[in-house]
Amino acid sequence: MAYYLDLFSPLTYKAFLNSSRDITGFRPKQKNAASKLKPGDILICYLTKVSR
């Protein structure tokens, strides 16, 4: 089991909440890291652009 950071903007987080929550996206330059994901790995989600 591995841990990965998954960044969300307020807009992408809202879209994620309105989805089935079984898919996420990565930028093209993160393709190598995304290809290493396996079932059982944990995504740590962080919401950017919000200061509270």
C-alpha cells in the first residue's frame, strides 16, 4: 500500500463531490506517478486555493 497526494481546486473538488468518487485526474507531467497507482493505495486529498 502506498500513499499519494491528490490536489483539488474548489472547482475540481465540487465536481468530485458530485461524481461517483471512483476516478480522479492527474496532469500530464504526473503520468509516471499516476501509472504506479494500484488497488488499495491511498490518495491523500488536499484542497488548494482556500485559506481558512
